[in-house]
Amino acid sequence: MDFRSDNVASVAPEIMAAIAAANVGPAAGYGDDEISQRLEPAYSELFETDVRLFPVLTGTIANALSAAVLSPSWGAIYAETEAHINQDECGAPEFFTGGAKILPLQGINGKIQAEELRRRVDAGPKGFVHAAQPAALSITQTSESGTIYSAGEIAELSSIAHGAGLAVHMDGARFANAVAALNDGNQSCSPADLTWRAGVDVISFGATKNGVLGAEAIILFRTELAEEMAFRHKRAGQLASKMRYISAQLEAYIQDGLWLRMAAHANSMCWALADGLGAFAGVRIDKFGGANELFVELPGETVVALREQGFQFYDWPETIAAGPDRRCTIRLVTRHDTNPGEVNGLIAAVKKLAG
Amino acid sequence: MDFRSDNVASVAPEIMAAIAAANVGPAAGYGDDEISQRLEPAYSELFETDVRLFPVLTGTIANALSAAVLSPSWGAIYAETEAHINQDECGAPEFFTGGAKILPLQGINGKIQAEELRRRVDAGPKGFVHAAQPAALSITQTSESGTIYSAGEIAELSSIAHGAGLAVHMDGARFANAVAALNDGNQSCSPADLTWRAGVDVISFGATKNGVLGAEAIILFRTELAEEMAFRHKRAGQLASKMRYISAQLEAYIQDGLWLRMAAHANSMCWALADGLGAFAGVRIDKFGGANELFVELPGETVVALREQGFQFYDWPETIAAGPDRRCTIRLVTRHDTNPGEVNGLIAAVKKLAG
Amino acid sequence: MDFRSDNVASVAPEIMAAIAAANVGPAAGYGDDEISQRLEPAYSELFETDVRLFPVLTGTIANALSAAVLSPSWGAIYAETEAHINQDECGAPEFFTGGAKILPLQGINGKIQAEELRRRVDAGPKGFVHAAQPAALSITQTSESGTIYSAGEIAELSSIAHGAGLAVHMDGARFANAVAALNDGNQSCSPADLTWRAGVDVISFGATKNGVLGAEAIILFRTELAEEMAFRHKRAGQLASKMRYISAQLEAYIQDGLWLRMAAHANSMCWALADGLGAFAGVRIDKFGGANELFVELPGETVVALREQGFQFYDWPETIAAGPDRRCTIRLVTRHDTNPGEVNGLIAAVKKLAG
Amino acid sequence: MDFRSDNVASVAPEIMAAIAAANVGPAAGYGDDEISQRLEPAYSELFETDVRLFPVLTGTIANALSAAVLSPSWGAIYAETEAHINQDECGAPEFFTGGAKILPLQGINGKIQAEELRRRVDAGPKGFVHAAQPAALSITQTSESGTIYSAGEIAELSSIAHGAGLAVHMDGARFANAVAALNDGNQSCSPADLTWRAGVDVISFGATKNGVLGAEAIILFRTELAEEMAFRHKRAGQLASKMRYISAQLEAYIQDGLWLRMAAHANSMCWALADGLGAFAGVRIDKFGGANELFVELPGETVVALREQGFQFYDWPETIAAGPDRRCTIRLVTRHDTNPGEVNGLIAAVKKLAG
């Protein structure tokens, strides 16, 4: 009954099997093995365009290295205030760029608004030597609030950015959940539609939060950035000597739609939570975008009681300050391996407490 | 028949089993899981002193982050000319320190000589504001030439370094091979003897080259460095969200002596090579320190023929320049999973060609 | 009739004389000359405490090097949104710190509010490894809006900062104007009262804007920072070989109260402007803190006409967008060498246009 | 009787006059003044090609910023072992590049040898992702040994560098002395011949050591580098608000051949020293290139006695270790304001001691 984050998840059996399958005799190091060599073709097919791909260990380094190839050290990067790149990476983007600034944009429900971006970009210090030079926009998909940018929204933001000479980065730590959500029911929206066709230059393609052991991919749609990235990637200590075991994860992840199946499951568990909890009088759905994160407001005493019963989750962003009456917002995250029993258990518990 | 490097090796079954065993349900992220929490006690026991431990993905980042806590950005680090930290990390130490210099020392058989270190340190620009300030010494164990520093040699180098106010780092990418070699037969030399008891402040404790999937440990004997390291580690993108799978490798690695058994096997395969090849008229043992790297000089035509037969290895450092008569030095590396058949196959092949 | 900035000012004759007087025969380089050696005693006397002093060329580098000794590279520095350190230094603080973040605080009339600082500091991510660590507060005196912090206000902000483990930096590019203003009439407030006695650890002590040719001083009240600063200062290219000519400026600047006489003159010229312009119906005093910067709102057509008549100044921050009716705010800066004729000329011109 | 360095020199009257002449009323800041605007045309004429020019305070920052536009942060720069860029800038090039390496070349009499450069470049790790990537060559003119590269020698080195994809930087801290020396008597060699016509991309054009108060110029022959340099220059804290006073120095410096007259005088004083001292039995001319630095070997007791008589100079590089018999090498530097009396005084003193 753990709803803390998707990074508490276990590793999918398919991913474990792929790692085991890679463990056969010696293989060339540093990505010169056969599995690693197959990654770029596979991802180029997935994205319907030639891409260059660099496997890395974490989302932090994926974002930081992406920032570093998109911004000079005197540059600045627009991002939503709560974006990981702004708040959760201990200054990694600032470090790997050599001192660029993150310029926070206040979004709505976690999503950058086109109008706000346009206003900021228009007022920006282009060519003004006294100010850090806006160089990139970073979009988080799904956002930190679990909401999803449509292809059209991304295209509009990208268009503003490109029009001002900015590159576009996507932090896709939960990209799979967005793609799965946007292909639910009658909708259809390809990975390509949500990235390069909508103007994205580079994506931090997440996998670890969605059933993988420890692998993310920096995917360059502007392939000419690959030469520089190769050196930055090595120098960042991300060129694993036994790369085959990381590559095997990334290969299996997109094989036969595994990544979208896992994300769709996580999303459906979250829908079930939203439907179940939303029906109760004492509960208010604060934010839910159709992916795998749900923010709900509950009576403070309910939150306390749930924890006592062993349910795990984070208050977001407020802590319960004064007395049991105080309303409290919590974040619930579902995973590829969340089972219906956990979801039903939580719904039943809330029903008793605040139904 | 692959003698290119120990990083071409497969992963040991014990390590794979540990990863699989860690894959049970949800677990806290970012190192707050139970396995990760057991690492520092386990390694403190191994090293017979309280240590702080930070798991990382590669040796490059282990060295670079170690450098960063031991040298200010205006500092300088002495290292053997061929040390990884000087030649093979694409400037990672310079980057992570914020611009420190590596000052190369010309060793003998890959080992830094005390006299040379003393001479350089004495002539060093301590307090001279125009020069980068010597801040650390980095020792590679086993060295890039496969040779081994004794505990006494390390203690002497450390003593010179500490006497001049320098910290001491050990690049222990192949530390296991050194420990195994120094505990062969009647000898006895503990991990503690070879590190902190001999004055080492921080070690990049290698595991990946010795049967692990992808995990190294930065081990701080000066535990007060841990606070700073925690932020540097996170900011470098090395705080894996699913740390348990990395920690499981590092835990299994030292359980029941696995690491030393694997290293001892690799070393014994190298002894077999050295004994076998050294007996042939056309072969000269160039460098062999008793660990898992062997440098042998052969006729150029032999080298060409071996490659044609499918043997894999690197010329080191010279390439065959002119004609089949030119002598050529090659590096042969044995692994935890090198089997006697490979070794015997190579010896037999050389016997035919240059015996 | 130039009211653009105090950096358009000429150099005071006393400063020129000091430079000329320094130009006698050879003298030791890099600050080992006699004049340079006299600076620390002189400034220690001025500030009534032992200080360490590093002469630099610009305010940008004074702020950036101050930031670098007060914040680790994974740190963060609170500053008012419009502070130079946040907006006007092309990322220099981020660069020299090695990637620290500036966290903007929205002030009132350019001044950081204690309550806002307390709120932010309390909510700060102390020890949370995922976030850049708040390390310092930077206060601009006079503020970018020309307003002045009292000694009590500085002490309150410093107290909050120190209470949270933050160092306190003062950007004193116009410190002289503040001191002069706070010692006008019956008031009395020493340089010491406004800095270390109020909790300031390091000040970027400005001089160039106030009649000096090109010299600022980083003054360390926490003298133990000097060892580190010496190397950072040299490495930043600020250890001038002919330091005597820079030191001579800084010595003459505080001799016999020159700095305060010049600042008091600039302030009095600004008071004259404020009194004169404030009397007109069409003019609204937007911000005036009693120092040498005045922000006034005028009809757009008046602004256009003034420029046509040759008056020079900057719109701040808004530009005239639509039609002559639009109100416009301009910034007027007076200098040590602004003469009453310029001031009266501007008042007379505005009187005709908007009186 | 000060032969320590040319940075102990006074400022030439023409330079002082130019500064005084610039001190007339207000002028636009940050290089938008008229004097600053005249610099690029003037230097373009001097160098017979369009150049972009950035005034800076010190040679250290000139070199470091030049390195930063010529090398990526994962790059490497070849330089002579004793070059300032390698030994005397406290890691400034490493810092401003973001972590590039300086690769030292052992020269002869301070000059990089073409053969050695070719050998190193040929063996270089071009495209090898594990190694810092050679990106530039830096040539010091005159060298740290006071020797001079001919135009042909520079062209040969540049040709090797460019052939390998490296940019070429010249550290011209004493460029004036080289030009003056190469235009002595019947020789003729223009500034253009010694720089861009010989393949130099960027020069740190020194002035401070040759009679200027405090000004150096980064001159870009590859003018497309100017856009990036503008931001780096500002961010380094080198965009002086009162730039006119720095620009005035650089303008006067090259007017009517002042720079070459001053350098020629310094050189002639050095020739006089070399001729005078070289005639004595106890003296050996160690290095003299015809510019303003002379290295002579003397009996240790002579050195001691000269110091007792008030002569000032540096031992180079050796200190007197044991007893008065030990031979000692000293460096003698002459200046634009060295007078014949000083030179004759030294010669006479040595004559008495070791003649």
C-alpha cells in the first residue's frame, strides 16, 4: 500500500529477463556491444525519425546533460517553477551547463502557459550583454502536477520558443504515462507527435519510474548535437563500461509495447483511485491529469489515520500544520506494479474515514 | 578468447542473484531502502573502521567526485602519467573539481616513485598565489601497468603527501586484484592495511571490472567529507532512484569473500599466461605485477596472426608500424570469468607462432 | 545633461592626483607595493575592525567572487529580484560559484522584506539533498530602486539569515550614497553600523560609480575567508600586476572623507531634482529613497520631448508603448560631478512641458 | 636598480596624458563611449585586417578568456611547460574553459619545437571519447625564456595545429618586445606577419608590462568569435563601467608607434646588459633572445653581493642552495623606463665582483 512514488516500484519481469539474456560471455565495453548498437535503430523506429541516443543512469543527469548541449554557460532556461530541473536536482543543470540560470515560469496545474511564456520571452534580454541569455525552454511531460500537455500545446510552446531562438527540451521522466494517456480510448497520438513533430529538440526519455531497473535515455532529435554529447556523456561518468546491461533494459522497455502497457496499467490504477475517492463527501480531487499522479485534499485527521493504517504517500506541498480539522493535500502515485487490491484498500479506508 | 579488458566480462551469478532477490515489491527510493542502509555497516566491517559509502555507476565518476572533495577548484592533483584520472576520463576530474589541474608524475612500471613525489612536492608552489595549489595525490591500485603497490609503498607515498598537506586518493578500479595478490600464499595484507592504515583518505572502490553489473563505491575514510559528498553525488546524477539494485550488487560483492575469489581467479589465469608465454623464445614479458594484467612483447607477425585466429587484445601502447619484423607489445587482461581453455588456447597459439 | 547612470561620471581630481602620485619609479607588482599594503590598515580603521581587502575592477566580479566564497557550488543565494547579482551580471555569480542558484525575493521598493525572507528560509530545503542548499543572503545597498536599508533593517535580515546558517553579503555598489544619506542632518550611522555590526560578512564596496576611475574592493569582515579569496581573486584575473594604480584610487577615495563628500553631493542633487519635479502637477514621484536615484512618472509626451532637448536618462522599467498619453517612468541618477545647472535645466524643462 | 620584472615599471607619460584627456565630463558606460568605439578601427589598421577587440585588466584573464573561446570544456590546449597559461595563472584557463586540460610541451629555450608538436598532435586522442580533446595551441611571444619566434616558426607551428583541427592562440604579454626586436636594423616584420598571417586566431595583446597602467586587449582575428566573447567578457567581470579610461590607454599605446618605441628602448637596455655582462669571465649568458629578458649565470657569491648592494632581480629557476661557490642563474628584465644609469650600474657592480 505504497503510493509514495513510481520510483519505489519493482522491476518488470521482462526487464529482468533482458538483463539476464545479456549476460552471456564477454562483450565489448563502453557501448560497442551488439545490444547497445541496436538502440539507435530501435528508437529511431519508435520515433519515426533518425535519433541519437545516450543511455544514462538517472533523470537528473539526463536533464543536466540535455541542458548543457542546449544552453551555453551564460545561458538561461525557462522551466515551470516546480519542474525537477528547477527544484529537485541540487543544481545539476547549473553545474553541467557551467553556470546557466533556470528562469521559473509560474504554470497552471503544473503546465507552462503559452501566454506567460510569450510575455517572458518578449521581455527577455536577447543580446543584452548584462543578462544571461535565454537559450532553451524545458517542458515536463507529464508535469510535476501529473497533468499532460497535448501535442498542440507542446507545438505552441515550441513555436514561441523557436521563434525566439530557444531550443526545446522535454523532461520525459513520465513520458510513457503521457503517451499511454493520450492513446487511451479513441485518441491517437504518437511519440513523434509529442516530441519532434511538436518542436522538441531533445528529450530525457524516462524508463526507471516505469518498471526499469536503472536506465534513462537522452534522445537527440537534432542529431548534430551528438558529437558534443558524446564527450559530455563520457565526462559525466555516464559511459558505463558494461553498457550492455543498461542498453538491454532500454531495448526491452520499448519492445512489443511493454513501456505503454506498463504506463497504461499505472494510469488505470490512478483513474480507479480518482473515481473511487472522488465520490466521497470529504474528499476533493485537487489535480488529476489522467496519468499516474493524483492530488487529493482530505481532512487532516483522515491523513493521519491512513498513515497509522500503513498507507504510504507524501503531503504535497503542504504539511498538516494545526489540528485534525486542517485540510491536507496528498499526492498518490500509481505504478506499473500497483495492484487493484492496493487501490481498493485505500478507497475502502478513506470511505470509512471520510466517506 | 577475449583478453581486451576485464570490463568485457559477464556478471557473476551471485551478483545476478542478489539483484533478483532485491526485486521484491516496493522499496524506498534514493538509498533509503534496507539494502542500501546495510552497505555502510558491511563496508565498515570489511575495512575495520567506520566508513561512509556512496554507490556510483562508473569509475570515472568515482574518481571525479573523489577529486572534487579532496581538491579545491584552484587545486592540483598529482597522479601517474598514465593514470585514468589523467588520461582516460575526458577531463572529468577537471570538470567536477571546477578546474583543478592534474600534475603528472612519471612512474616506473606504472608506479609513482617516492623520490619523484618528494622532489615535486618540495618544489611545489605551496601558498604561491600564481599557481594552482597541490591538494591531493592519487594512487592507482593496481596501477595502469598491472603492478601492485605494497602497503609499505602506499604508506610512504601517503606520508610524503600528508606531510605536504595533500590528501590521498586511491583509484581502486582493480583494488580486488591487488588485495587478492597480496594475500596469495603466505602473505597477509588486509583492505585496511592497503588503505586508511597506509594513509589513504578516499578510495574509488571498483567492482564492475570484477564481476559486477555496474556499481562502484566511493568510500570515505575521512567520514567528515560525507556531508559535502552527499550533495556532489546527487548533483552529479548518481543518486539512483532505485538504488536498491545497485546496492544489492555492492553488498553481494563482498559477501563471503566473493570479490576476492573472483579476483584471485583472474590473477591465477594471468599467472598461467605469464608462465606459459614467458617460456617461449620469441616472447618477452614486458610487465607483470602478479595481478590480472600482463604486457608481453611479441614479433609483429605473431600479433597479426593471433588476431587472425580470433584472439582479442589491445596493442599497448605502440601499434605495429612497419613490417612483420617489428616487435610489438600487447596487453592481456584476465577476468573473473576467464576460463583455463582460453588461456591454454592462447598459449598454444603463441607456441606455434613464436615458440 | 546626462542622468543615465553614475557610471557615466568623470573621475574626481583627487583620484587622478593619487594615480599620478603613484607613478614614481618602479614598484613591486601584484599588490606587494607600499600603497597596496596600506589599504587594509586604512579600511580596517574606516570600518573599526580588522578587515581583509581585495581590489577588483568591477562590481560584477566583486559580487561574483563574494558569492563564491560564501556559497558552495551546490548552494543558493537569496537576493531581491532586481538585484544586480540576479539580473545584470550575465550569470557571473552562477559561473564563479560553479553553479549556485540565485533565489529571487520580491521586495518592496527594491528592499527585501524580513517577513518574506523568513517565510522562504523556513520553507527552505535545508539538508534535503535534492535541492540546492541556501547558503547566503545578498542585500543591495542602496537598492536597485535607490532606497536605503537602515542599520536596523540590515540587522534584522542578517539575523534571520544567520539563524538559518546563511552568510550575509552586501552589494555596496552605492554604499557611499547610503552612508552619506544616513549621516545627513542629525543622523549618525557609521560604515561599521551598516555592515559587520549589523551582521554583514562580506561587502562589495563600490567606488567606481562615485568618482573613481575603475576600482572596487571586496572587503571581508570574516577575515578567515581571505586565504581562499586570494586564490579565487588571482584565478579570476583580478590580481593586477600594477596594483599600485588601483590601490591608489581606493586609498584616496576614503581619505579625508572624499567618498562621503562626493556621495553627499550626488544625493543633494537628487533631492533638488525630487523637490523640483515633485512640485509639478503632471509628475509623480515613483520612488526616491534619499540617495542618488530618482524614479518619476511623467506623461509619455514629456519624456519624448525631454529626449529631443538632449536630456539623457533611461525608461525604468517600462518603455513608452502606445501614444503620447501613456504615462512613463524614468530613472534619473545624479553623480559626484552633477552640477546644479544640469538639475535646474531639467526642472525648468519639465516645468514647461508638464508643470 | 630594479630588474625584477617589467611589471614594476611606471606608466609612460603619454599613457597618463591619454587618461587625463579622457576625463572630460560624462561619457557612456560599458564601452559605448567614443574612445572605446575607436579601438577596433585603430587595431584593425595596426593589424591590417578586421579585428574584434575586448579590453581586459590582466594577462591572466586575457589568456583564460581566449582559451575559453578556443576550447570546449572537454578540450585540451598545448602550451610550453613554462608558459604562463600552464604555470602562473592559478588554474584560470582550466576554470574559464570549464575544465579543459593544459598539455605541456617541453620546448628548447622556451620555444615549442615543431617536431615535438607534430609528434604529440599525431599521437593525440582525436575523437577518442575517453580523452580530453586537443583543441588549441598556445604560443608565448616572447617566450618565458625571453626568446622570440620568427614569423616562419609561428607559421610552421600554426600549420601543424590547424592541420590537426586546433586553433592557435598567442600569449602576447611581451608581443611588443618581439615586434620591436624583429624590426631592428634591416629586418621588417609586421604585427600582421607575426599573427594572423602566420595562422594565429586570437592574441592576448599585452600592454601593461610595456608602460601602460592596466590594460590588455584580447584581439580576435576570427571575428566570428566575438559574439560568444562578449558574454564571456561581461560574465568574467571585465566589462568595465568606465571603459573609456582603459580604452584611452590602449588607444594611446599604439599611437605614433609609442608601443614599439617603448619596447625598443627596453630591448636596447637588455642588449647593453648582455654585451656588458657577457664580457666578464665569471659570467655566462644563459639565455638571451634579443628582447627584454636576460638570463645570466653568475657565482653565487656575486648574486648575494649584488643584492646586498640593492640590485633587485629573481633567481631563475634555481635558488642558491649550498655555499658561495654554487653557480646561480638570475633573470634580468629591462623596461620602457629602465635608464642607462641602472644598466651601467649593474655592469660596473658585476665587473667588480666577477669581472
